[in-house]
Amino acid sequence: MSRPLTTVLDPGDRITAPPGRARASLIVAMLGFAVVTLDTQVVNVALPDISRDVGGSLSGLQWVVTAYTLMFSALLLFAGTFADRIGARRAYGIGMMIFVVASAACGLAPGLGFLVAARVLQGIGAALVTPTSLALIRAAYADSAARARAIALWAMGGSIAAAAGPVLGGALTQLDWRWIFLLNLPVGVVAVLVLRRAADSPRTVVPFDGIGQVTAVLALGALTFAVIEGGELGYGNPRILAAFTLAVLAAAVFLIAQMRGRHPMVPLDLFRSRTVSVTLAVGFVNMAAFYGVVFLQSLYFQQQRGATPLLTGLLFLPMTGLVAGFNPLAARAANRFGAAATIIGGQLVMTAGLIGLVLLPAGAPVWLVAAVMVPVGVGGSFTVPPTTALILDSVPAERAGTASGVFNTFRQMGGSLGVAAYGAVVASQATFRSGLHISLTATAILIVLTAAASLALRDGHR
């Protein structure tokens, strides 16, 4: 059972802020992470209904998902630096207000193009909220053990949202898919109100890295476009080749700007730490697996097996619900067995789930498919808290916003490209089943490789 929020502070814990303000910071951080996570999950079960209402092919449905995660990942780098510059509390408030307005626009969207544009705006708000929520925790808790417990609760907030997302999405879609976006409004308003009592955070005056931000968006946007549209147009299509070329050129300019710029958005010396490099790889691959599985299995249950949106949401509940239950245990497991062992164990469990989905016979009952999906979620839940704690412990407090921005960028990049790649593979295959199996097998191999790399992790400051 998880610890109550009011018992996060032990008598011997050191905090930067008064207990009341520290708890307010934690509540705000949890609400923010929960609401942005909800929108990565709640939309998946509504995709067939959205397609019937406003139109769109498989690639169009991918854009409904990836327009959000793409801007989320592309702007997290800027958001971390922005938070360090103006203070995490102020940056969080700006991001949450953008997110609420965009959610209302999604709920009122008259067509697919408008919906995708509103999802882009949602991603901008989410990008500001996520790293600032972690920075608020870093500023409020000086003691590493108290901070680790706070991070575990922060992750649990996201896990609960992930668990509730498919079910809420399915239930609301039975009424009208637009309600899945309007649901964000009251949560966002509460978060902004509680933010007034949150602890203040340090500020570091850093000029804006314009070249780095523009090239980051260009590189990720062009790469995502090439992967998604290449599945339908073919990867030899001139437009796809041009998009890949633009992605490579933009990435090269981005790296040069970070190497030679006086105030880089992503200080490359962060990557000298083996802990940072490995945890970034783990976050990227694990999110690709999780987002990709949720995206394709949502389509599988409804389009291949004839399930309703509500039944589809309920079939996801064992997977996502147990994530919420096991997330708090990850911090305890890391304290007892070490972060490295916990991260490796979680990845191996995740791999077992992916392989299990590949080996299931075509006519397996849907409840059995749902059961085999459980290790994918549970394994991932044992990687997020320890990897997050490791990367924050590896940097000084004044770089917490930047480090958390880089970490969450890699995670969201993995999720965005996972959906793009899974959908592209399915679109290029003769059958949905063969595309699904190729995607799951390739992801399992990647997770085994990152698990092997995790053997190099060491607990503590590096």
C-alpha cells in the first residue's frame, strides 16, 4: 500500500520549504503530471469514433496522438531552461493555463485539422508542466530519501491517470469523444489554485537558445512526418526522402549549436555521465514500447475484435491499474535492492510481456490478451521512479529543470516515435497482425539491449 501524502516527510527529513508549502508543491506536481499523462492515454480508445466523426486514415489517427507528444517532446528542452530562468512555479502556471485552453479547443474541434492543431497547443502546455513539476519537487525537498518518495508519488499520479485514462476514455466516448478533452478543465483549474501555496523555486538567468529550439522542433517534426507518412506513401517517395534529409540537417545544426553556443539549451557535458546516458536510453525505449502497445492494442481490440470503446478501456485496466499499484513499490525496491537492479528487473518483465503478446494465437480470448499486456505496464512502472531519481541526483539543484527537461524529452520522443513507427510498420504490412508482431519483436530486442546497458548503472551521485 502506498504511503499517504501527508507522511511523505519523515521526522529526520530535510526540506527546503516549510512542510505545508512542500506538500502543496507535491500536490501541484502530481496533478500536473497526472493531467498531461491522462491525455496521452485517454485519446487512444476514442480513435475509431474520432475517425468516424471527423474523418482520417491510420496516419491521421497517428497525428491525433503524435501532434501532442511531438510538441511535448520538442519543447521540453526549452521548458526546462525556461523553468530555470523564470522559476518553476511561474512556468508551471503558464503551461497549465495553455493546456486548459487547448483542451477546450480539442473538445470543440469541428474537424480533424483543427483537432490536430489543438493537440499541438496541448503539447506546448504539457511541455511546460512536466519538467516544472519535477523542478518544484527538487526545490521543495533537500533530503534525497524524502525527494525519492515524493518522486514516487509524482510518478504514481501519472500512473493513476494512465490507469484511469482508457476506462474514462471508453466511458466518455460512449457519450461523445469530445468529453475526453473537456475532462481536463476542472483538474487544471484546481492545480492553478493550489499553485499559489507551492514553494518558490530558484532562478538562473540564461539567454534563450533560439537556434537550438527551432532546429529541435524541425528535426523531430520532420522525422515524425517521415516515419508516419512513409508507411502509406512509401519510404522512397520524394516527400519522405526530403523530410528525412531535413531531419538530419536540422539535427546536425542543433548539435553544432549546442557544442558552440554560449548558452546551449542542452549542455552536452550532461552526457559525460554514464548514469545520465543510460537512463535516457532506458526512458526512450520503454516509452516507445508502452505508447506503441497502447496505440495498436486499442485499434486491435476495436477494429480486429469488435470491442466497444468501454470494453476496450476495461481490457486495458489490468495493465494500467497495476502500474498505479506497483509504482510506489519501485522506490522501496530501489532502496532495498538498488536502482540498477530495479531498472533491469523492470525491463526484463516488460520484455516478457512483449514476447508473450507475439506468441499468443490469433484466436486468443480478449481477456487473455489483456492479461499478457500486464507485464508491459508493470515492468515499466519499476523503471520510471528509479531512473528519474538517478538523473536528478546526478546534477546540481540549479540544473534540475534542464536535466528533467532532457530526461522527459527522451521519454516523450520515445513515445511519439513509438506510435509513429508502430503505425508505419502496420501500414506497410499485408495484415494488422504481422505488423503488430514485427513491432513488438523489434521493441523487445531494444529493451534487452538497454537492460544490458543498465548493468553499468551505479547508485548514488556520479
